[in-house]
Amino acid sequence: MGVLLDALDYLRDADSWTGRGGMLELLVQQLLVTLTALLAAMVVGLPVALWLGHLGRGGFLAINISNVGRAVPTFALLAIFVAGDPWGWTGGAFPGTGDVGPYGRAGISTLVALALFALPPLITNAYVAIREVPPDVRESARGMGMSGWQQFRRAELPLALPLVMSGVRLALVQVWATATIAALVAGPGLGRVITDGFFRTDYGKGIAGAIVVAAVALVLELCAAAVQRFLDPVRRAARRGEGEVSPEVSTLGQAGHEDG
């Protein structure tokens, strides 16, 4: 109980949040790292997974290759990156522990490790989301004379968005929570508060950092869940007062709800 009280005292102390290396600066730094890594993983993984889902080919290989990331601990990847000799064309930023602007020490190594960690849920959910679009929807789209690209953009993708967003939501929270390990290689983020607190036996400080990480994870989860609900075609149709929604839309919408 005393440790929790110490943690609350640390959180209430304005000096804990302000100044260089304060909690606020580290929180913003970790948010930046998390969102950048997630965006990079989305840019790389989503187009491939969505298009393979549309084609119905290569999905098994793509999912299994991406799932290798689940078997390799993120900290092990980060340690390998940090221990490596920097490549000349990266200006000493990667691999290694080069200081990169707002991303801090070992910023690029941290970003790459977290982006690889985010790929499995993104690729798996995106591929499955497109494949779960009911065949009747595809047949109707082809019957209307749509090209493959039009079928994907106007029929498949809108129905798949809730399940795709479920993968983004999962990756977001996982990357945020995992980003704290960067502190073990003197990298960016709130993990530095946690490791410094326990290293110095200032357990209140360490627990305070953990509380902030958990609280932000909850906020990110709630925000992502709200976006997922907004993208749900069933709820969007209900908001617009379009009456009954087709069984095909309801089927995929329900799949997204169950996954979320």
C-alpha cells in the first residue's frame, strides 16, 4: 500500500511531469514512436494483405511469414539492432543506437522492431476480412459490370473495414505497451521511468510509470474501438436510417464485432 501511495505522490508532483526527461516528454515520445511504427507497418502490410485477400492467392504464405514475428521476441530483435554496426547510407541511424531527433536514442532501431511486431495482426486481420466478404456480394459486383479494382474498392473494402480496424486496434495497443522495452537499451519512452525507478529502488516512481502506461493503453483502446464502431457498415446504415441492412453486410459486421 505504501508503494501505491508513493506512486500517487510521484504522479501528483508537477516536477515529475515537466522539464527534460519528464513524464510528459517521455509520454509524447512514446506516443510518437508507437504511432510511427504502426503507420509504417500499415503502409507495408495492409496493401499486400488486402490485395492478396482480393485475389484469393498467397494469403497462407503471407500470414505465416508475418507470424514469424510472433515467435521472435521484440526485445531480442531490438537487442540485435542496437548491437549492429550502423549502415553508412542511414547516416549512422540504423542499426545501432544513433540519436534520431524526437525519437531519441536508438530511435530507428526501436521503430523497426515495433513495426515488425505490429505486422502479424495487421496482415492476418486484413487478409481474413477480405476473404470473409460473402461470395454473393462479389457476384453482384461483377454482375453490375465492376472491374476488379472497383469491386475491391466499392464492395469488398467497405465491408472488410471493421475487421481490418480490429487488427489495427490490436496492433496499436500491443505496440504501445511493448514500446516500454526500449528503455532497456536506453531508448525512448516511459519505460525509462519504470526502469530508473526500480534500478534506484524508488518503487513508487517505477509503479507510477507503469500506471501511466496502463492508463494510456486504455485510452488508446477506447479510441480505436470508437473508430472501429464508426467504420462498421451496419451501424453506419442504422445512423443514416437506411432501414434493414442486407444479410451479407450483417454477417461481416458481426465477424468484426466478435473479433473486437
